[in-house]
Amino acid sequence: KQWYQRRVRGPFMFRPSKDKREMKIVGLTKNHKIRPGDNFNFEIDTSQFSAGYPEVYLTDSENNPVINYTMAQVDEKRFKVSFRSTKVDIYNIVIKKENKFAPDSPYTLTAAVNITKVKISGTGTTDAVLLAGSPAEFEINTAEAGEYV
């Protein structure tokens, strides 16, 4: 056993953690992006830990807890988390088990409308000259941009 000693206002002994267990997170990256209104799922693999559910903390940008998510047990050591964003926001996800955080935790989940996918068409959107007082019609199609719920 190797011990390390450091002096800061007295002797303190500490030993580096030998706990090499890690959870595997599938379907969620450190800075993940989704469209508002879409269902989002990711899996937590806790095969290196004892049985039992991991802890998942989901908060919005104002640090309010988000309660509209579910966690289902896929098998003894795998869990599926499902979430549907209800607004354009930046969510934080913290995952831990037995006081050990998942790699890259906390995760950031950004639910945003993709404005580059908004399509505008019609007579009022062309370079043609319109006479003052004449009607102009146009359509705004946001179907591919994401749903603002």
C-alpha cells in the first residue's frame, strides 16, 4: 500500500482512490442537443456496481427539478431513462451510483428550435416589387425546426 502525506496546518494522510468502476452511458453525450417536444432516451449500464437503481438528477436552467422523466429497468444492471422536454431550455443531468459520478457528469441537454430549418415561402418573400396596399401572402413552415411546446 502506498501512502501519500501532505502538510497543510498539520499532517493529513490521504490515499488515492482505487475505485476504477465506471458506469457506461449510451445515447447521451457531454453536450447533447434535442428538439423541444421530442422524446429523448438514454441508457445507464451499472454492470460494475452492485444491484439497485442509479441516481438521476435532472434540472432546468433555473436549477428547478424536472420530474417528467421515467427510469425503467432493462435488466438487472441496465436502466433506460426517458424524457420529453416541455420547453426550449438547457437541462442539466447528474448521474451517480454509490457516490460515484458517471463519466462526464454533469451532462448538458439543450432543447432548442433549429431556426435554420424554418422555411418561408409565398409572394411576400420574393424580390418582386409589390404595390403598396396590395396583398402579400407567405407561409412559415417550422415542421423540421422543432416543436415549441
